[in-house]
Amino acid sequence: MKVLSTHDSELRLTILFWIIILTVLSSIFHYIDNIAFFSEYPEPTWINTRMVDAFWFVMTPLAPVGYYFIKRERSYVGGSVLLVYGLCNLLTLGHYNYSSFLDISLKIHVLILMEASLGILLTVYVLAFYITASERNESKQNQNT
């Protein structure tokens, strides 16, 4: 198994940092628009703006927490937290359960799909470079003992 050089590790961390920044920014744009134009968004009848706002404030700290653990070489913990954050961003696709695709404005589609796409990118990146790498390293360490 190839051991990552310091440069490779730093490059992956830099890429992860920017994916997280873009994902957080996309969620900021979507959530602000969702709150400001709540009546335009297809939502379940039981949800209100305070609930949408509260969910954003619960999910968003997961991004820096996950990154913090990864920077401290706790890849499995940090990666797991970032996976949860990435999956939270996919919940935005739930809007499509409450309206026809054609009844939703282009602006809302762009915001939903931008956030969901970045959530997918974050999830795939973390799985590829942090979770699976951490599991491989643990497996290798167990074989050596």
C-alpha cells in the first residue's frame, strides 16, 4: 500500500477544505432564500421557518468539527462527522416530495441542486480519501500486531 507523502496529504486536506467551504456557502444561500421566500418553497405542512432555521444551525457546525478532527489525523471520526454533514445537505432534495418539478422556480432548483451536488461531492470525497483510508490503516495495523 502506498503511503501518502506530506504534499499529497496537504493537497487532499486543501481540497477538502474548499469542498467544505463551497458546501457551507451553498447551504447559506439556499437556507437564506428558503427563509426569505418560504411560501415559494414546497414544504411539508408541519414545517415552519423557525424549524428550517434551527436545522441549519444544528447541521452547519458539523462541517468545521469534522474538518477539525481530520486535521488532527482522526480521519474516521472527522470523516464520519463530515458524512453526516454531507447527507444533511442532501435533505434539501426533500423539497421535490412536495411539489411537481415543473412547479418549482429555476432559482429554487439551482439552489437545491447546488447544495445537493456539493453534499454528494463532499460525501464521495470523504468516503474515498478519509473513511476508507482510515479503515485500511486500521486493518493494516491489526495485521501487524
